[in-house]
Amino acid sequence: MEIRTTDWKSSRDLIRKIRTEVFIDEQGVPPELEWDDADLKATHFIAFEGRNPIGCARLMDNGHFGRMAVVKEHRHNHWGSRLLRAIESHARNELKIKEIHANAQTKAIAFYKKNEFNIRGGFFDDAGMPHVEIHKAPGAPRTNWVMSPGRDETIYNLTSITDMVGWIELTLGANPRSATLICHDLNLPVWAHPAVLDAISEFARRSPKRRVNILIPSERTGISRHPLLRLQQRLSSRMTLGIHSGADTNLLITPSWGYMKITEPLNAIACMGDPGTVRRLESQYSHLLQVAQRSKEARRLAI
């Protein structure tokens, strides 16, 4: 196991192989967005498992790092954290940089928070995926709690689909004890967004203790073809669906600290540190989930 510091000219083929596999083939990033002239100027890092290159990252002289990737079969083995430590060490000892920063996918924020990074600013789109800016003084612990579940009491105004998707990815990635979706209007773009479905699916599969509850106000012919309800049918042991006329809003509840309430198709208010409101919402809708009817169409499909 080792991480080598290198440059583009010496290691271009190895770096291109890793990033093509992770970003272009797996995540669908367009090739024209993946490759840029910054590679020629950057310091590159390559992680090796034996002789096999399995991860990479790059660091610019201004402290901006990115293009961090670990091939799928080697994830969850701490290679990402090792790459970050190599970046921090090089920035502190070789470049004498006071702060490193990056644009990070929101679905990866839990990983960066574990490595003591702070969040700066709001959500933005990069290559079709929600991102936030992260930063850290190399060697220093995290110093602020922006968008930190259970700590950040700010009420955020989300004003785009990118904001809402980013919020859902970030909050479900923080492993709340459950997630409840009140879907008064299933036609809202966020309920069928592929990244939202992926985030819900990953959360539900992560542990048998995690539960996802969905409440809709009524049932109509063909409703089971909706992407969210199709996901519920596939993961019925982890996700429940109830029908009750009391599903009068569009809401995500992440006990015991957060919520996101959609007020218009592309607008929502959200908070990650309001346990009092979350308890009230849980109490209101847990009763409806208990008395809700089961989907007749889903029951016919099961038979």
C-alpha cells in the first residue's frame, strides 16, 4: 500500500485510466469536462494496492485539490482518507499552503466531514451533480458547523432543483435513524430525480436498521410506475408506502434533527438543527403512517 506523488507527464496513462473508469464510465461525466489544462500544472497523487493503481487526486499551487477518485472495488478501505492525508502533507510541507479547498459532491460530504473539512457557501451544479465548496487548514481540526446535522440551526432557503437534490444527498449521507417522505404531489421534479432515487436507495440498503417511509394522499391507476414507488416496491423490506388524505404537503423528515419542506416546485425551506420541529412533524405524520392504507395496485403486483 502506498501513495506516490507524481506529475501529469510521468503518470498520464495511469491517471487517465482511473478517472475514466470512475468519472466518465461510472458517473457519466462528459469527457470534455473531465480533461483540462490544469492537469499539466498540478501535483498528482496515485494510490497503489501492490502494483495496481487504484486511486488518484491532484493539487494545484493555489491549494485547490480535486479529481479525487478510487475505483469501485477498493472503496471503503480508507484509500480516500489516505489520499487526503497525502494532499495535506504535501500542501503543508512542500507548498507551505495555509488552506486547501475543493468542490465536493454533496453525496461525499460525510466522508469529508470525517476528515475534518468545513463547508463554505451553498450548493452549485458541476457536471450535472450538486456540489459544495469545502476547505481546511492542513493539519487543523474542523472549526465550523455549516450544514452539519444536529449542529447547524440555520434555516436555509433552497431555490433550485440542485439545492434540493444536494440537500437530500447530504442529509441521507449523514445517516439519520430514518427518513420520511410526505409526497402530496408526486409530479414534483425532485421526487423522480435520479440522484434523489440513488440517495434513497443507498440509504435504505446501508443498514437493516434504516427505514424509509413514504406517504401519499391518494392512489390512481398507473401510479406504481412512478420511479419513487417503483423503488419502494423493489425495496419493500426497507421502505413502506402508505396512502392517507392527510399527506397535505411535500416534506422530507430526517429524525432527530432535520427537515426539508417544499413550498413551490423549485423552492423549499430546510434545517439540519431543529429537533423541536422535527419531533412535532414526526408526531403528526407517524400517526398517519400507522393508519394509512396500503397501495391496492402494489398489492396486485405482489400477487
